[in-house]
Amino acid sequence: MVHTGQFADAGAASVSEPVDTLAVGHRLRHFRVQRGMTQEALARAASLTAKFVSQIENGRVNPSIAVLARLVNNGLRTTFS
């Protein structure tokens, strides 16, 4: 992988590389289920709708970093690495 431009960083993905929304969703579901949470409970904790959480988990939408931060910090109370 070649990194160019101002956002290039050792080991970081290039800005132009696509995000694997399905992988993000699967990871979110894994953490949610591991904590015994429903989509409704996670959505409520992050001030989102359960439908939106479902869409994220199924790779239908590409959530912003801010939304992921709300899900992780407020809902799952963990880090997303």
C-alpha cells in the first residue's frame, strides 16, 4: 500500500481507500452481542434509532466517525480498534 498526501501515516489507510462497511457492522454486532445488548438498547444509549443500528450492522450505511464514537463510547463503553 502506498501512502501519499498530507494524511499519509505509517500503517494508516489512505484517505482514498474505501471503508469496508460490512466489516465495521460485523464488528459492531460482535461487541453488542458480547455485551448482551439488543440493537434497541445500543441505539438508545447512543441516541440513535434501532433501525439505523441495524443498517450499520448489515453494512447498508457508512456511519460517520462521530456516530461510531457515540456507539462505542456511550453504548458499548469500549474502544473500537
